[in-house]
Amino acid sequence: MTPRDASDDSRWSDLDRPPLNAPALRRALVRDGGHGGLWCDVDVVQRTGSTNSDLVARAVNGTAEEGAVLVAEEQTSGRGRLDRQWTAPPRSGLFFSVLLKPKGVPVSRWGWLPLLTGVAVATGLSRAAGIDTALKWPNDLLVTVGGEERKAGGILAERAGDDAIVVGVGINVTLREDELPVPAAGSLALAGAVTTDRDPLLRAVLRALESWYGRWGRAGGDPAASGLQETYAAGCATLGRAVRAELPGDRSIEGEAVAVDGDGRLVIATEEGVQEPVGAGDIVHLRPA
């Protein structure tokens, strides 16, 4: 580990965590002359509060279009679901947001976008980092560290006006054991990734996201016809598990997670024989009795 002087805020202050190569990322990902792929711009900033908040603001004021990608080397006010804080050292992960405008897809199906992004993240990282990943419903990325499931990433989707949605992704890449915010957290490095070079990891994730978004959009957002529902279920570590759903209003449900329905909701079979779909809430994986 290269010693870091706390007073040195240069972009090369931690040589184990080099900065992203923004020009190379743009050359690899941005569509040529407005034709071809989804991504129209890749903007890398050194520090911001929240890439989601920034990109939502750009979308609302008309300074960002579909396919804009905003990446931060450090987020000071990163957010997860249920307003949880997401913190990590500078350049220790991938923290980015994308702007999507799902034309031809009913708004009722936009709820699949966080799940679609989860499939894309898991697919891209499995290919580029060479590790097994799994998804915890609805939008956590799990890796295995020392035989234990750990959360290495999360996804947060927010509306941006009437016709757009911003999807934010946070992935722990080089976080070390002594840097973990909570014991249940993990990182790609701790899971034995074959590479922690963030440039190819980000390219792989964005290419997978572009592919799945196109496939879903061409099917009119139909999760079954696009193959998204089946693929998500195959990679979802929550299904087949005993879970507790902690719901708004201090209500909870316990049972077995048996399916993800056509609306992206988690279906829980309770001991009373009721199958109850859950669209929002915090899911806890329970240990076998």
C-alpha cells in the first residue's frame, strides 16, 4: 500500500487507486456523431454530493439528454434506498448515474429499471471481474467473502420530470476490510476479483446496461418477452429463502420468497398459506432454523 499524506488531495495521492481515464471511457462508450449506441456523454467529476441529484437536476433543466452518464471519483452525500447513506473513500469504487427516457414503455413498467440495472451490473461484473455475483431483491449486489454473503453494491432510481428516470449505481471495488462501513459490506477485491481496474469494470457494466435496456425497450418494457423477468429470477439470491419484509407503517411479513411477479414485486408465501406481493420495503434474509 502506498502511504497517503492526508494533506495531499491530488488525484494521484493513492497510487493503489488511480483515477478513471475519462477520455478513454468516452472513446470506448460514447456513440459516434449521435448515431449508434445509447451513451451520449460520460462526464467524470472528482467530487460531488450525489451523482443522482446532479443528473436529475441536469435532466430537469434541459442540460442532459438520454444516455448521459455522470461518474464521481468521490461522493460526499451518496444515498441508497430508504434514504440510507452510502460512503466510501475516494476512487475506491464506481459511483455513477445514467439518464434514461424509456420511450414506448408504459410508465407502469418503469419499476423494472432498477431490477434491469441489477441484472446488467451483475452480468458486467461477472464477465469483467471474474466473480460470482447475486442480486438481493430489489436492488442490492451481493458477493461472497469468506463464505459469507456481503453487499458490494446498490442501485437507486429516481424520476426526473415526466419523461425521464435517473438510475444511480454504487459498487465497492477496492474497499479493504478495515474500511468497510458495516460488517455486512463487501467489495470486489475482498471477493477475489481478477481485476480491480475500474475502467474496464465500468465499460463492462455500461455495455451490459445498454444491451439489456435496448432489449427491454424493444419489447415495450414487457419483462417476460424481453427475458428480463426470467434472468432476474435466475440471479436473485432472495428467491427460495426465508425472508422478513419490513414494510412501511411498522408492518412486517415473514415467509418464503417464491417469485418475482410481472410488476417486479417480490411474492412471499406466508405460513398462513397466503402469497403476498411486496412492492416496497426492506428485505432481510433469515438464517435457516
